[in-house]
Amino acid sequence: MPELRGLHWDGSALHFIEQTLLPEQLEHVKTQDWRVLVDAIKRLAIRGAPAIGVAGAFASLLAWREVDKDRSKWLDILDVIEDARPTAVNLSYAVKLLRDASQSISDDALDELLTAKAEALAIRDEEMCEEMAAHGLELIPEDASALTHCNTGALVTYGIGTALGVLRRGHDTGKVKRVYACEARPLGQGSRLTIWELDQLGIPGTLLSDSAAGRLMQEGLVDFVILGADRIASNGDTANKVGTFNLAVLAKRFGIPFYVAAPSTTFDPSTASGDDIVVEMRAADEVRNCRDRLVTIPHAEVYNPAFDITPGELVTAFVSEAGVHRPPYSFA
């Protein structure tokens, strides 16, 4: 299996794949500037809840190295980093981890501590991906075809991925024969990124438009649906790429298992239900355009939520590094 890594820390700089250029161009960016990482998170050059969390941790470390032990300035920067994207809980978790660690240690020792915390977070994310994949294998039938949405592989974690990591190991063991991927309009994370990852890994993949998923299920071509999450409320309500709710409803209609794979850092026990999750609204031009080409009238009014909320009652099971979680859900 070829190495595929979306993020890499070399001890002084964070390397990441500029995802906005894929699949036409594979570009690795190396940076020691926290601003570059914040900008990359906002632009979706770095995306996916676990990867955003890891990038946020290293951005916090790089910011400390810049401010010359000015704690007040550093804490202000942490607020900027944490606000880069509101929905994924991993980002606020990572920033809080480093902020809290700084409270009882001297300035001279803080760099070493922050480095250890950020590196441990990244390594643990890599480990959790493998643990999730091992648990997820238990749910996969033999000779199975899966449907996924958005992108949940090596590009969105420090390891092999969440849902796509499960499918990757499923293919390695011969259980997964094909992965169907929705294109995930308007930014095409499925068409641009998931299909690219599947091709890089030698996994048979089929692309479909988001609106074709119902017909695919109706034809009996889907054995299970598996995707990731950006935030999971204590009752199992799940924020994920817009279109997830549609797939959950369709899967329920056709009796197809619907799984969500996410690390424990994506579960948010402080959020009671999906009603309390802030859903990011993105720019209208993302819908008006497709790869910088206008596809409607220039002044078209646009509704463009980045995420939707899938009720926990529609999720057959969650897969985390701790195991398989089945209803009734209470992650408090």
C-alpha cells in the first residue's frame, strides 16, 4: 500500500497537502507560520475535523514560538486560531488542550511542553485511525460495496482516515470490493479528493452525483453507508458534510446500515443535541461557480450550509477508537 499522508510535522514546520489544487496538482506546503495554517483551514486547504484539530495544535505551538514569550499576545492568537472554523469540535479541543497546559508552567519551559502536547495529539490521531479501522472491520460483510460521502481519508487526519480508513483496511483484507463516492457539491470533496485517494490506494471507486444516491440504493448496489463527522452531540445527532442527512434518510428507507466513523475528539458531550450545533454558512460563490466557472446567473440568491445535522436515531452505529457504539446513544 503506498504511503499517503495529508499532514506531517518535522519538528519545526508543518507540511500539508494543498487540497484545493487536487486532483489536477499535488502540492505540499511547508510552513512555520500559524497564519498560513489558519488561512488553510478557512480555505479548506486543510479540512476534516481531525486534521483541523492537529493543524490547530501546531498553529498554537508556532504562534508561541513567534510571540517571544508574550503570553497575552499568544492567548489572543489562540482565539483567532480557534475561530477559524466553528463546527468541528476537534479544533477547539486542540486549542484548549494547549491553552490549559500553559497555565501552570514557566515561559522558559512552555515551548517544550506545547511541542510535546501537539506531537502527542498528532500521534494519537494516527493511532485512533488504525483502532477505528479495526473496529469498523467487524461491521463489514464479505464482498461488500460501500457508499461514502465527502472525504474522510488520509487528507483529513494524521493517519489513514476515519470512514475511508475503515474502507481502506476493509479493502486490504478483501472484504470491500468497491467504494461508491458522492461528488459532494459544491466543493466536490468526493469527486476531487475521495476518488483521487481511492485511485492512489488502488481501491476500485465509482463516482456519482449526490442526487443519484437514491437510485444506487434502489438498485441494490449498496451494502452499507459509512462516513465521518465534524461534531457528534451527546444524543448522537451528527454534524457532517451537507448531504449526509439525505443519505441517512435514504438508507433508512432501504434498510441499509448507516455508520459514522469518528475519533473520540469529535464527540462533544457538552452539546446536548444537534439543535445546539452551529452550522457554518459558506460563501454564495461556491454554489454559483464550479471550479471558477459561473454556472448560474451572477446575482442568484444562494443557500449554502457547509453541514447538515443527522438525527442520532438514523445512525445504525458509531465507530470510534473505543469500539462500536449502538443505540440508544448517550455520549455524555
